[in-house]
Amino acid sequence: MEWNPVTWISDSRHFLLEVRSEFRKVTWPSQKEAVAGTIGVVVVVAVITSVLSVIDLGLGQLIKLVIP
């Protein structure tokens, strides 16, 4: 890599033009799809949290029985 500021500017400009080009290719989800995906994630996280909480509670009670 060269230590020439002109090269840095040229490379940076080229990089940003490529980024802009790639952003134009992205297909963004509709608001309805985004909301549905968010609700799905929240539900899955809630279920996993509940299951792990029950397992933690059960193991905690088991430890209390084993170690008085």
C-alpha cells in the first residue's frame, strides 16, 4: 500500500462508489415483512427464555435437595 494521500483519496472514492452500487442491488423488506420478522424473533426469544428459566429453576431446586 502506498503512503500517498492522493492514492488514499482515489481508493476511498472507488470503494464508496462500489458500496453505493451494491446498495442499489439490495432488496429491502416491506414494512409488513419487517414487522412479521420482528414479532417472530420476539416470540422465539420469549419461548427460549421461558424454557431456560424453568430448567434453571428446576436445577436450582435439585441442588438445594442434594446440598442441604
